[in-house]
Amino acid sequence: MIEGFTGQLTHAKHADFDAARMGWNAMIDRRPALIACCESVEDVSRAVRYAAEHGMTAVARGGGHSVSGASLPEDGLIIDLTLMNSIVVDPERQFAQVGGGALLGDLDVATQAHGLAVTAGVEPGTGAGGLTLGGGIGFLARKLGLTIDNLVSAQVVLADGSIIETSEEELPDLFWALRGGGGQFGIVTRFNFALHPVGPEVVVGQAWYPIEKAHEVMRFLRNTMQDASDDLGLVPAMLKVPPVEPFPAEFHGQHAIVMVGCHTGVAAQARAELQPCLELGDMIFGFVDTQPYVEFQKTFADASPKGGRYYWKSIFVDDLSDDLVDVLLEGIRTIPGEYTQIFMEALGGAVARIGVTNTAFSNRRARWNLGVSTGWVDPAMDEAAVKATRAIAEKLMQFSDGTVYLNYLDRDDVARTQAGFGPNWERLTAIKAKYDPDNVFGGPLGGAG
């Protein structure tokens, strides 16, 4: 079907088609025309040319972890990169070559074998490619910047099938766009990252409190993170207490607020900065201890399992005001779903020391990225879950500066893209028109969802 293609092709009549097409979010039930599981960059090139010749939208899939189903195009071509998942680490140069299909969990393992790391997200099953192209927020962001801030160069297949390298020196406009503009400019088949010494042991902490203490916890965070060192990544989440040890049985299934922290500095200082999290009184459960960084990165691994039904809303905020917390409390109490949580990712530090227009990622000034992650299993809950989430999202917009994290945009949020990219929008649309004039890769910059 695709001349010279050496990987595996799966079409709609194939027995494994339904299993192969589905991603992480079971709410997204689209039927692509073809799935091309590529073995090499040459396979990717052939698949892209085939898509262009047949008027198909071609999108890359690594982990398939997009809430919006960005890697599952209706009647399009999925360029599956899961076999292109090699990770080669050069510990002396502190450098990694990462295949477009690599997962974050594997990236952490490979780099931590040498006591090195790059900023990565909190779900090990997420594709490194998708995370990077949207920006890349994680516990190391305040210390090392976003994932894109550590991207040195990339190998990309363009809309005409050509295979190119891009960096600050080679095709710098494309390199700028890839750093936060998403996967709509080409298929990235290799990411080259600068690495940094981290761990392998880091000081970590968790502090779980009854949801009634949310205002006190958030005020503590507001004051603590105002002057915290870059080594501290400390984030809150509102969710239900898991029905497992070591959580006391009387709190199982009850709403709580938890602070989860990781500190990459000297152990004594790390403990001193994390210990106050445990001292707010009436704590459900908590600890400060050392842990391998690669294990810490699995903290939220099972919080939103594949095959659940998910719907997200997200904003950037600068202040954890009491009024904001009131809306978050209403949200966690009224939005249904066994996997539902409201979380906030700490920014500032190294993230804020890069200019707003230095990369396509548009928000370098906010202190927090706030996400409402609604998750459930029963399809009968779809309407109620989405309606409740939208109601809270509308109330949260008063606290937003208008920008948005591309990786957290859901399928009905395309209209927010222009405002989300802020001053970078016009430059991004011009680069899109230059490298993908026929919109082979789709995406909001080309008019596709």
C-alpha cells in the first residue's frame, strides 16, 4: 500500500484495528483510515508522502496520551512511532538522543542510570515527543526549565517527506516553533536533549490533609513558593484518598488536598524546605524522605489509567487567592468521577528566566499551571461529567490571563489556541504556512481540529 514501507500497516478491515487505533482517553472514538507503525525515519517519510498524496491528515503517535485525541485523526493516517523508541545517553557530554516514540518512564530510567535527567512529566506512559512539543512541565521545571528549554536539536520529517535536522543554527524558525507549538509542523523522529545531574536519590515529601484545610494549605503554598529555591518543586492536588495503606481507613474515598514535593538540592536544605509541609495540623498522612528520582516520577502513574474517560480544562494563574480556592473546592465536590482531580504545577524559577518570545511556549510569567482532570469509567456519566467540568471552568476563567498550556487543551478548546499563544501566534501561523502549506499535519494553526 505504501511503496517501500517496512513497518506494519493496519487498516479498518484488519482484525486488530480497533485495539490499535484507541489511545489513552476512551472518550475519543475516531476511526483513522490507516495506521502506519514505522520502523525507521525512512518509513515515516514514506508514510507522510502517502498521506499528502491521498489528502489525509498525518499525525504522530508516541504514547497516545493526549486528552483531546490529537493523535487519533478521523479518516487520517496515524504515524505510529512506538517502535522508534531508542534512547542513547552520552554521560560525558550529558546528552541524550531520544526516539520520537520513547516514553517518559523509559527516558527517566535511561538517564538516571548515569545520574542525569531532563524535565519530564509525571505520567511514565506519556510519550516524550508529545510532552516536549507542547512545552514540557514537570517537577524539575523550576530547576531546569521546561523540556523544550533543554532541547538542543531535532530530526524532523517535513510535509514533502524530506528528512531534516533543525536547531538554533539549522532552520532556526522551525526549531523555534517546535518548542511549544506542537506537532503540526512536521513529524519529529528524534529529540536531542541536554541533560543535567539529578539524583539518583532526591528528597521527596507528601502531605495529605482533609479537604476542609484547603485554604490553609494553599495559603502555605502561596507563601512558601514565593521565595522558594529553584530546587523545590512543590505542587498541590485535590482528589480522593486512595483506599489502600498507609492511608487511615476512615479517610478512604474522602476528598483531600495533598502537597507532593521533590527537592534536588543538598539533603539538609531539602529536608528543611519540605518539613514545614507536615506541620499544618490534622494531617491524614505524610512523610519527608529520600527516594530514587526514577521511583518518585511514578508517584502519579496509576492516577489516570489508560481506557478511562477523561475531560480536561486548564488555565495559568499567578496567585493562589482565597477566591480561587473557593472555586476549586466547589469543583472537587461537584465534578463526578473516580479519577477526577484538580492539580497545580509549580512554575517560576528557570521557566521564568526565558523570554516570552524566545520559544513558541507563550507563558513564562505565571506561577502555576492549573488543571481540572475529570476522569470516570461509566459512559452513562459522560454528559454529567462534562457539564460539571465546564461549569467550573467558566468560573475559573476570571483567574486566567488568557494563555493556556497546549498539552492540556481538550477537543472543544481549539478556539482558545490563538489567545493561548499570545504574542507568538502570528509568527507561528507564518511558520506553519511555510513548512506545511497544505496542512498535511493538521492542527489549529492550519484550521484543523
